[in-house]
Amino acid sequence: MKHLRGLRVVGENVAVIQSIASKAWLFALIAAAATAGAAQAESTPARAERSGGIWKAAVPPKPMRGEFGSLDPLGVAAGARIKADCSLNWVDPDDGKLYCFASGTSLEFFLEQPQTHLERARAGWRKMTAAGE
């Protein structure tokens, strides 16, 4: 167990305040911890770069058309038609195709395993188009 000036650390993220001379000291400690955590966090563009794709979020100057009729690939994989305006998109570095996302959460999740999600989306798209939806 670590002891830091009146602060007893009881685990990785839990602390028990024993006695603190000043509230300002506590706020400074919390701010320092938050700053250190933010510096270690990986941004979405950094994760996209690491995965080999091109990530960007911008309002397109003219309408863009992505694969799957500009529907969100995760929605297509689940059999749902979730429209995306392509302001959040990813370009596959292997084939140069554009994929549009309805939300940042969808893009984040997709980037964890892009090829796996694309395979599922392609299978879902085949089912959708075969059913005439």
C-alpha cells in the first residue's frame, strides 16, 4: 500500500482520505492524476493510424457515397439500415473503399477489428440485397 501525504491508496484507482491539511492539495493531486491519464489515452485518429486506415471527421463539401449504400457497416452486419452522412468515415487501406459511420462510437468499435467487421457487414449486405430490402 502506498501512502502519499495523508492519502492511502487502496488499489489501482481507489483512495481513502485519512487526513488532508488542505482541500487545495487534494484538487491539485486529482488534477495531476487526470492530466497524466489524459496524456496516456490514445485518440481515435491515433488508433486508426495504428490500424492502417485513414480516419477523419469532417462535414463533406458535397454528398459522399460509401460502401453498403452509405449505411453504417455495423448496422448492416446486424441486419439494420442505419443511415450515415459520411462525416465520420474510414477508408480501407487495402482496397481504398470508403465506409461511412453513423456515430463516433460505431467508428471506435469498428476500428478495434476492421476486417472482422467488414466480413460480417459484407455477409449482412448480401442478405439485405438478396431479400430485396
